[in-house]
Amino acid sequence: MLPSISYRAQPLSPAFGSPTARANFCEEDFVIVSFIAEFINTCTNAAYIFYAARALRRLPKDASFAAKSLYYGLGLVGVCSSLFHGLLSYHAQMADDTSMIVATSIVLQRAMTYQKTPTFIYWFSGLLLLAVITETTYHVIMDEQTVHELSFVFLIIAVAAKTRSLIKLRVQQLKDKKMLQKAVIFGAGCFVFGYLLWQLDFIFCTELTAIKRVLGMPWGFLLELHGWWHIPTAVGAHTFMIMIDVLTRDRVELLEGDFTLFGENTTVVRTKGD
């Protein structure tokens, strides 16, 4: 039997007040420390911040704010999600949910307005902003998840579809197209895998909690499936953001290493017009 630490029989008293968020997940609240409600769900959000910082570090020194905003959005998701899972407050939940929509909308706006007329950019950006404000207002007032989750899924599908379109438009060599198409599949697969972990965590919460209490800490942490969904979704978001960023530049040198988790590969993919 592996050495372990038993979970507390009763939760600690919350250091920052009782939870007010409607949403709550399978991880038991305040059983590790008094100032973090869902410990693993909070800590795994570091993946978003890590990949945001990694991408910002790789940008050219003269990169525009538009390019940086993609990764600022990713980092914002990590910060807001950490606050939500750490505090379980209503306001932190709304900040977390809104950051997901805002970050994905920034990516979609960048992709959809590439090589478009100023009129199209103006109208598309305005309508997208209006849609984000409408969805956020409804979500804050009604405090329900269905419309929010459907909106997020729609944005993800739209980004994936436009990414494939940009690859066909901008990348000339067949081997380069194949590499980028694999990256699209990889990124989408990360989202699907992460969502599967989330659903398993929701459906089998009772059974998972019982097993976690038998295993004790830290082995029970491995079954905090909602927490672990943050990591593949961070990888997937990072993958799509890099592709959109690079494919919408005037001149592009895309390193294959950008699509590895930690590697520094130097294979270059050149786009049409380079």
C-alpha cells in the first residue's frame, strides 16, 4: 500500500467567506487548506498562465498589441479560473466564464478579419462585441450554464474551421499543410479529451469521491478530473492561438517546435508570399 495522507472528515472554515457561486465541482471544498476551496482545480490553472507566458516570450520584440492580446486572453483565463476555483464566489465565477468567451472571441476576431476590408472588420468586430456583451449580460442575470457552454463550443468550432481555411489559403507546400492540419487535429483533440474528463468528473462524482477517500492524498489528486481538464484545454488553446497568430502575419516563419509541449524544434514552415 502506497503511503498517503487521509482527507479531512470535515472541511475547514473558509478563510474568505462561504461560497456564493452556483457552480461547484466534484472536488471537495476546503479539505486541504482554508484559503483555497478546490485545491487541484485551482492549481492546474497554472497551465494557462504557463502557455500564455511561453507564447509571449516567443513573440518578436516588435510584436503588435493585437498579437499579444491573444496570449493575454489565455493568461486571463488562468487567473480568473484560479480565482473562481479558489474562492467559489459568484463574482469570480462570472469573471471565469466571461474570460473564456472573451479570450476565444479575440482569437476568432483575429482569424475572421484577416485580409478583409475595413468595412467588414468594423461590422464583424462590432457584431461580435455585441454578441459577447449580450451573452455575458444574460449569463450574469440568469446564472445558468447552458447558453454559456453552447456559446463557448460554437466559438471553438468557428476558430477550428477558420484555422483550416487559413492553412489552405496561406500555406503552399503540401508537407507544411499536413503538419499544420495535424496541429489542428491535435488542438481539437485536446479540447475533446479535456471535455470528456470534465463530463466523467460530473457523471461519476460520487464514485470518484469514494475512491479518492480510500486512496488518500496525493494519489486521490489523480482523480480530480475537472482539474486535469485545464491542462489539455490550455494546450489546445495555445495551439490554435499560435496558428492564428502566425497565419495572419504579413510574413511568417512558423517553428514546428511551437506545437510541442516544451521542445525547441527549428523546422520552419513558410507561407505563401514569403
